[in-house]
Amino acid sequence: MRIILDTNILIHIEDPKELPRNLQDLLKILRRYGHQLFIHPASLRDINNDPNLERKRIMLSKIKGYPILEIPPEPDNEFLSKVGKTSK
């Protein structure tokens, strides 16, 4: 299974702070069953828009460890009904 990491999840994973237990458990399960972790191109744009240049530089270096989803799917109505529309 291919999993797209949200920007906020990526920040928690790559942050130099202690990882919350639920995220530790999630990552352990994903790795145990061989799921692939991807970054959505929108996450790359989010990070590039960070006004903190040092943090942006660090995060851009860290996401290079993840493949970028080349052709992200368009959200369908079922997906949008569950998660809602984005504000962007």
C-alpha cells in the first residue's frame, strides 16, 4: 500500500523532538507490513512557503529521504465527504 504523508505528520516525524507514541506505533506498523511512504507535491509547496529560511532548508533536506508522489490522484466526492474540502 502507498501512504501519502501529510505535511504536519512529516514535520512530527522529522522534528528533533520526541515522537508521540501513537505516531511511533503507526510508523512501526507501516514498516512492518512494507507500506511505502510518499510525500504529496503540496507538502513540498507548503515547506517551500515557510518564511523561516533555516527551518525550510532543514525540512527540504529531510524530505529528500522520501519519494514524491509523481501524479497525485484528484480527490473524489467520497473522499471529500469524509475529510472535507481544503481551504486552498
